[in-house]
Amino acid sequence: MVRKKEKETTDDIKARILDSCNIEEFIEAKLKKYMPEISKYSKINLYDTVMDNVEEALIKLTLRTTDGNQLWASKILGISRNTLREKMKRLGLIEGDSKKAKVKTKKRYYGSK
């Protein structure tokens, strides 16, 4: 008798994703390339620069994954929709101030949903 696969839970999915890659090692390898150059400049705020870039990439990727659905993206990111929109405004990912603002990404624009 063939046994049906049990439905994968959210915790199962998280564990599978985290087991497939080590984000810390990936980021460390990328930063090693930049450290010799960055260390020449004393006025660069490395922490803020890296955090802003990682946050922007994560938000853009999540919005692409959710086809621009900000509510769904905020749930995936574990933040409120308002917090997501604040971060998007700070990073320059929102064009305009209205609720019908366009979300800017490299690939395409997503209208607010």
C-alpha cells in the first residue's frame, strides 16, 4: 500500500529552508570581498550600509514572491503591513504617498493591494 505524504507544516518548511543554506556563511563570504576596500574609509557606517542593503533585497524579493501583495509579504517577513510600508518608504521603494502608491522593484512595479 502506498502511503500518502503528510501535509508539510510551516515549521517543516522553515526547517527545510534553513537546512538547505547557511545565511551567515553566505553573508560572511560576500563581506570578505568588500572588507579590504571598506577598511580604507573611516567614515563609512558599515553596519547601517549592510543592514539597509540586506533589508532592501529581502523586501524586494518578498514582494516579488507575493506578486506585490504587501499584507502577505508583511506576514512572511513577520512584521506589520504598516511597518513594511514605513521600511519601503525609507528605502525609496514606494513612489508617491497615497494608498495607491506604486512599489518600485528592479523587475516591475506593483500597485498597493
